[in-house]
Amino acid sequence: MNYEAANVIAEIGCNHKGDINIAKNLIKTAYECGANIVKFQKRSNKELLTKEQYNSPHPNPIHAYGDSYGAHREFLEFNIDQHFELKKYAENLGLIYSSSVWDLSSAKEIVSLNPEFIKVPSACNNNFEILQFLSQQYSGKIHISLGMTTKREEKSLIDFFTKKNQLKRLVIYACTSGYPVSFDDVCMLEILRLKNNLADKVYGIGFSGHHLGIAVDIAAYTLGANWIERHFTLDRTWKGTDHSASLEPTGLKKLSRDLQATYKCLSYKENDLLAVEIPQRDKLKYKK
């Protein structure tokens, strides 16, 4: 297996608490921690939610930023001009900007920014209206997570892009949708299944994790996931449901460091004896 350096995606999502200055601080901190991609989310809430969902109270009021779930989501939403501002801010630091899109209107808006890639989250990977639009109106890579997705739904997704001869545009992520996910439910060998079935057909294989710690991500990379995505926050105790399943700066920095170290380690010996071994052999090897 030939390894490339891992792509580390800091999923900022809505962890900015609706404040663009916090969003920029998260971008800057992600850069300082060694990530090379930052990712946000875009929703058109009145399109995405039913009227009942929009007007209902937040299911976990302690994390609410509004009197209703719709108001909560609107508070956390950046408009497209703000996304453009964040994209430029990230690119000035040398980072790649991306966003997940949760509905057709949001997909159209993010496409107008022409990012290097757009993410379709697990919740929307069966929304063929979004997939059709991206396949026809967007020329970049399309990243898709497979959390809470049946094998039949996965096949429909792959068949859709196969018929369009666009599989090479896809990065497919192994994912379990939970916040946080227990180690028993990470199901890491899904990466091998995706790699065995799709590695020669798609652009890449990724892993989107919602677990605790960073050991799992290193294992995901060695199994063949070249895109490692983790939610990122400045403080896991902040109000909001994603913070508890996110890495803080220390965790992201260690993850970036350990993925780079793992990349350097994944090789065969070029010679029977490496230069570092020769003095040890002269000193320690049993002599007949």
C-alpha cells in the first residue's frame, strides 16, 4: 500500500456560536495546530425544516441559541457573504476552505464560491436533488459521508455517480453518526470495506470521526483513510451540541503531529541494514 500524507480537516461546523470573529479564531487556531482544511456548514433552515420543526423548541434547551429550533439554527447561520469572507481568510493562511451543504439553496450558494471541494453530510446523502445539482453545476470534488446510511442507499449513491461517469470526483467517508460515538460503534473496518470496493474507482477514502481522543484516527489512516475529519472547537464546554464530540486545540495539534509521524513511519526498509543500525550491529550483534 502506498501512503500519502493525511489531509487533516478541522470541522468547525457551527462551533463558532454564530460569531464570525470566533469563526476566524477557529480558522487561525486550526492552522496553528497543523490542519490543512477547515470546513463549515450551510443551511437554508426554512427549506430544510418543516414548519413544525422550525417552530418547535430546541430538544435540548440548555444548548439553544433561540426560542425555537428554527431561531436557534438561524442564529448559528452565516450568510454567503460571510462564507466568502471566511474562505478568503482561510486561503490567506494557506488553508483550504470547504462547507457541507444541507439543502439545494445552500448548495447553490456554496457552489458560487467555487471551493476546492463541497461536503454532502450523512443526513443528506440520499437527497438526489442536491447530488444532481452538484454533478451538473459544480466542477470540484464532492465529499460524502456514509453515517446512518443503509447499504442499499450507499449503492444508489454510487450507482448515481457511476452512471454519470463521475466516481473519480468522490471522496467517500466511513462514519458513524453519534455525538460522541463509543469505540464499540466506530466500526473501523468499514474503511477496509470501502477501500476494497471503491479505492480504484473513487478519488479517495475518508474517515469522519465523532469519538473521543485521537488514537482511532491514526488507525483509520493506516487502514487507508487519507482524509481525516474531526469536529473542532476552542472549548468543549461551550454551549452547543457538537462541542462535546470535538477536539480542542491541544487535541488537534497532537492529531496533526501524530498523523505526520505515522506517515513518515509507513515504509519498508530500503536495505537489510539501515545506517542507524550499523553502529548498533557492530556493538551488539552476536558474533560467531
